[in-house]
Amino acid sequence: IIHSPPSMAAEGSATADNTLAEVTVTGSRIVRRDFVSPSPVVTVGSESLEQSGTQAVEAVLNQLPQFVPSQTMFSAGDVQPSAFNNPGIVTLNLRGLGANRNLVLIDGRRAQPANALLVVDINSIPSAAIESVEIISGGASATYGADAMGGVTNFKMKRNFQGLSLNAQTMVTEEGGGQESTLSALLGGNFGDGRGNAMVGLSYTTREALYARDRKFTVNGWRDPNTPGGEALPFSQIDFGTTNRPDPAIFESIFGPRPGLANETVYVNPDGTLFLNSANSPGIGYTGPINDEFKILGPGTTNPGAVSANNLNQTLTTPLDRYSIFANARYDVNDNISAFLQANMSSMAVDTVLTYAPATSQWSASIPVDGREVPPELQALLDSRPNATAPYTLNRTLDFAGPRSSRNETDMYQVTAGIEGTFFDSSWRYETYFSHGRTTLLTLMDGFPGLQNYRAVVSAPDFGANLVSSVGPPLFFEKKCTTGLPIFQDFEPSQDCIDSISGNMKHGTEMEQDVVEGNITGDLINLPAGAVGSAFGA
């Protein structure tokens, strides 16, 4: 770590006659001369964040018993965006009541939300500018509203900063992989004869993906026959329906006499032969590979003897690239009025990866019997049906299209300006501010085939080989496929085939938030036990 020690002006220090300055404790809008809070407050200082070795603030907070991990950097398989879900964001969850029941504040004011649930992406808060984090875990809905039912997390940013601070940090896990690096700079100083202070901070953070295949405990699980796999079999599965079943004698000639053969669906081995993989006939006739991807389940599972597949594309942590700018300024107009300005901008890119797309069940395809080449054993079954020319149903996990993945690009900014002060040197204080923010998310989705496109290509002669097809207005979409799709043979399809079945999906979300707030606090009356404080706001 490279660090240039800054000069820091004291906040909330004792006055010359050793009396305590008045402070506002998170969870109450009433200013007090003590640190007693109506709700339990836990404070995490910047030293804890810096010494953690990671720029993932949620990783530090989730170690506290008040938090239940929600969306974190380990949520690497979330690829489905919506107005209520942003893949790749990081949220906090107090007491397990949900991320939208935990209010996130920056300096006591509402932060810019990431989606329609009004949750805040913690990635958008620059960790280099955080002075401390205050957590109320006892519920604070009486003060802040229903979204603070689980509690409040208040990020207190550095203030009255003077000097220059430069930091460079990099870390790598003990077993290797998942490297994370950060560069940050803070610059601040006073102006106006010491009546004002301004600070600006810049930071860049990058984090590499950590793959499951790089961890022994995951690979050992893949190789353990008593641990079920997490991926669907990437082999073609043929369903003959219920009213046009093949001759049971042909089934027996391939698999031998077995109970329940009349109702079986068949899978196609890489060599073109057929195998069964139901609960009644697990792994019967399988001739494919046994390796880290494929295994035969053991007696400790619910379907021993069945063929199972592992997800070799699984990631344990999401890769991240983040740029952020944070700035604030304060100026004392006179002894009773202070003006403040705060701005925060961030740009992030996070990648997430899921399993292969399943073209099964309601997403299956109907394949015509049109003379295309099929494996001999399958052809024998098709020919033995009462209606040998009827189409059959193809279920297939589309491994040749690559795993489903998303690249999530988020841009966020928030600007807050306001004034605060006291009324004529009395105990009555006021604060009013206006905040405007905007969040833009663009999700680029890959490995998500379009159902109609896939069905059109796979049902074409020779599974789309040499296909050229055009769609007129209003879409003007052209499908080309040189090699065809590898349904019964193992080969890499041409890129034009992949492009023809691709859904080419993008998802965009924009969220704007404007906040206007005013608060007045002060002592109503004095009683023998002390003053009766009050707070009014809108």
C-alpha cells in the first residue's frame, strides 16, 4: 500500500471549556449533547475497510451479525435483468428482511437507487471517501419510513479534509485468482479564510473473475459421484409423445428387456448410439466421456447410476471495472448559515455467467421426418412408430451457443445542495436540501437464443445446413447457417448459425430520483431532567 498521510481537521471536537459539541446520531433527527441513541448503533471505521484487503465494502459489513448477505460479488449467476433486478449490483440486507427494507443513506440523506425496488448499489459508493459506516439494526421506520423497517446503513463521507492522499492497493487470494486492484486519490483544502472546505476524490477498481474450476473443493465436488451435477445434459433428447410410440420390440433390441421401456425418452450419445437416463433406467447404454464434466451418480444420490453434468463455466466471484468521482464542499456564510454541495458519479461494468440455455419442455422443437440423416438406432425407432412420417420432439441444452451471460454497464450520478444552520444562536436548527440523481443500466445478454429463430433453423433440412432465409418488414431479419446445428454430431457450428439463432437481447433501465427535504429541530421546554427535544420535517 502506498499512502501519503493527509492533514485532517477535527470534527465534533470538544470546545475550549471541555463541553461536548452537539451531534446528530443516525436514527434520530434530534440533536443531542451525548451519544445515546434510541436504537442500537454499530459504527465501522475507515480503518476496518482499509485493512480488509478488499474494496468490496459489503464483504466487510456482511461479517457483522446484523447483516444477511444479499446480492454480493459472489452473486455470479444472476443474468436476468428486470425493472426490479439489476444483475451485478451489490445490496445490503439487515436482519434478512430484504434489501428494500434496509435504508441506505449517504451523510444522513437518501442515496440514488439502482432500480424500482429503490435499493442502492453499494458499488456506486466510493470506498476511498468513506469516513465511517453507521448501522442501525433495530428498525428505524418511525424516523425514515417503511423502507427502514430492517434498519439503516449510513455511509458518512470524509469532511474537512486537507491535504493529498494517494493509495494503491492490490490483493490476490491465498490459493490464487480473483485479483483485485485499486488506485485512489483524495485532494482537499480550506478556502475563504478557513470558512470553507472542498474535497474531490477519484478511484478506479478492477477485479478479476474467480472460476470454480480454480478451487479444489469445487473440482472435488464435481468428481464426487455422490454430489449431483449443476448442469443439464448437453445431449439431444428425443420424445416420441404418447400416441405415436415406437414398437417396444425395437426398444428391447437396443436396450434389452427392461420395465417401462414403452414410456421412455432417449438420449443420443456423442457416437450416435442411444442411451436412457430415467429413474427406471439410469445411464443405460451411455458411452460418453467420464471426466470433470460428466459422471455417473453414486448411491448417495436420489438417482444412482444416472449420468450427470457439471457446470464448468461457473464463476465464484464477478469481475468488476469501476470508475468513481466524489466531491463535496462546505462554506460558512456566517455564524448561523452554512451551505453545502456534494456530488457522486460512478461508472461500472460487471459480468455474470449462468448455465447453457435449455431448449426443453415448452421451449422444445418439433423436427419433421424429411429424409435428414439421423443416427441408425434412432431411425429404427422412428420407423417403428404407427405413423412413421410424423414429426418428433427434440429437447436440447444448447451448449454450442455458449453459456448464458450478461454484461451489465451502470452509470450513476447524484448531486445534492442545501443549507443548514441555527436560528439566532438558539438551540433551534434547520436543514434544507435538494438532491437529483440518475441511474442508467444497460445489460447486454449473450447465449440467449431466440425461440422462434432456433426452431426455424433446427427444423430446416439437415438442421439448418446451407440455410438462407429472409424475413420481410418490419424486421428485415436474415438467417444464414452454413454448417447447420450439431444436434446429433459433435462439431463446432459456424458463426452465422449462432448469429441466426441468437436473441440479440439488450435490456435498459433508467431511474431518476429527486428529493426535496427540510428539517427543523430544537428544544421545546426545559424540565428538571433535561430539555424536551423536538423535530419537524417534510
